[in-house]
Amino acid sequence: MQVTTRASRPSAADALKTPPLIGGARVEVCIVGAGVAGLIAAYLLAREGRSVMVVDEGPAGGRASATATVQLAGMIEPPYASLELEHGTVAARLAAQSFRGAVDTLEAIVRRERIACDFERLDGYCLGRDPASRVKLEREVEAARRSGLAGVELLAAPPVSGAIEEPCVRYPGQAQFHPHRFVEGLARAIAHAGGRLHFGVALKGLEPGRPAAVVTSFGHRIEAEAIVMRGRGGAARDADPPLRALALRVPRGMLTRALYWDADSPHCCARLRTTGAGGGEHLLVMGDLDHAALEAWARARFPGCGEVLQRLHGEAAGASDLFACVGQAGSASDGVYVSTAGWGSAMTRAAVAAITVKDFVQASWYERDVSRLRM
């Protein structure tokens, strides 16, 4: 069986030191790609007692930043009211369960392995534009509650000093963490659980079959019952949509530490990054607007912002499907699967995809064992 997950690009961070791959190998699961999804899947499978190998041409973490925190949230785009209207109550409830489970799983890993990655539970606030948006946000609260989200409530104003009194929705139980520190700790936990990691290994080809085999650029063969690979789900596209970010200086205590996003433009979101004792805080603002519009949005939403400290360019994952999931690819092989992740925060989708990969692999082994018993 082959399973693929969304592609990631190497980060500029230094790779963890791993032993070189010398010769071939035979394992139960070979994961090609040491991104967040691949490493979480490797960790979960290694904890189940499976023999796991992770190989990657680049460093651990893929796109994971070496300097900034990222968010884990179950409501970014689209809101639950839109989900329920388009896909029904059951689909909205499934989305809520999967994203809540992903955040809980990542937190459990951090605590179990004592990974110092600044994991922090925070509230999330969906900011309305004006008092007229109250009816829209009331519908969102009702839909979110029907989806099983506890504690969601409508507030008269966001917890931002000096902000205009406009309604907002509070979603408890969101989170943020430092992705590069997380993947470093996770890679060590995989090795401690008996998994093997080899970076600097380029993939030359894939040989399907039972077992399947990964062939490296040096001609080494890694045979495995299941192969997990990076890939793109959904329709092909020329490039990922652009993402721009700003870091603005803000006085300490100006706004509550939380995740913030715009009800009408959910790609516009913000969160705090503490710069150290006495150093104040930075407001990290991201979105698909140009930098001037993004700065105007930040200053309108968060009065008191100081000078712009950084302007960044990047790429946002495209929205190909509703959920992060693993399903069969459009190919002749019944064993090829594609992980798609087009809804919610990218890191949350990665965790959902990893859990789904683990479940697919385990389910395939269960079906194989049952078939053998019937023979």
C-alpha cells in the first residue's frame, strides 16, 4: 500500500544529525518526507510497535519555521455556519471532532515526550466588522454548538485595548506552538521509540508491489509493507496562493494573548509573539492581502500598534478539499492514496492527516490478518 501526503519544501533550518543510510532495509512502514504530518504518523506508528523508517532529502520539518510560532485551530476558514449550510450538520460535526482531536493529539505528544516547543492553549476570536454583523455571528455560534464545540460564545467586543466595540465569537481551546522545536523533539522521540530517521536521502523511484520498495538516488532499496509519501491532492495548479505577513511592535498588555481572525476575511489572522522579558511583544499578522492592506487591517483592528518590524512573503496551502483526509488517488492502483488538507490551519491539517495515515495503515494490516485467518 502506498499513502501520499501534501508536499512540503525544505526549511532553512539545519537538519538534525542522523546516521547515513548505508545499504538497503526492510521495514513495515517507510515514510518519505519528514514534514509535520510524516513525523507525527511515524511517531504514532512507532508507538504502536511498528518498525518505521523516515527518509527525507532535506531537513526535518519541511516548511516549519525556525523562529516563529504557528497556530492550531479548528475554525479558520470557512466558519461552521457555512460548513453546515453547504455540507450538512454531520459534516460540520465531523470537522469539529477531527480538528479538536488533532489539537488534543499534538498536545498529548508534547506532554508525553516533554518537548519544549512553547505549546500554549489559547482562545480564538472571530472578529465582526460592525454591529450589523451580529446576526451573522449569532448563526455561527449556533452552528458551532450544533457541531459539538463547547464554550463558544458571542461577545460584545474583542479583548483588545482601545478597539471599537464590535461583536466577536470566542472559541476556547485553540493553541499555538513552535513548529521547528516540535519536530526536533518529535524526531528524537521517534528514534527513542525504535524508529529510524535518515536525512539527506533523495528518492529516485518507487516500485509497487507487496512489499513495495523505495529506491534512493544511490540505488539503495527500502522495502516496506506500507509507503507514506508526500504529494499534492486535488486538482493540479501552477503555484500555491501567496501569503504575506507582518510583525508589528505592540505594548505589552495591549491585547489578550489569543488567536484572532476576521469574520469576513478569514485568511487575515493575527497572534502575539513575546520577545522576552522587558522586550515587549510583536503582533504577527498574516493574510492574502498585500502588505499595505494587511497593515491597514491590523491598525484598524488593533489600535496602538507600533512600527512594522518585518515584512514577509510566503505561500499558503491551497484549498483542494474540505477535510484533511487520505483517500484513493485517481490511478489504476488500488493501493495509492492521497492526503488532502484544504481546511483550517495548515498545522492542524497536518496532524489530522497524520492520524488518518496511521489509521489507514493499521486498517490495511487488520484486513490482511483477517484474510489470512479465513484461509
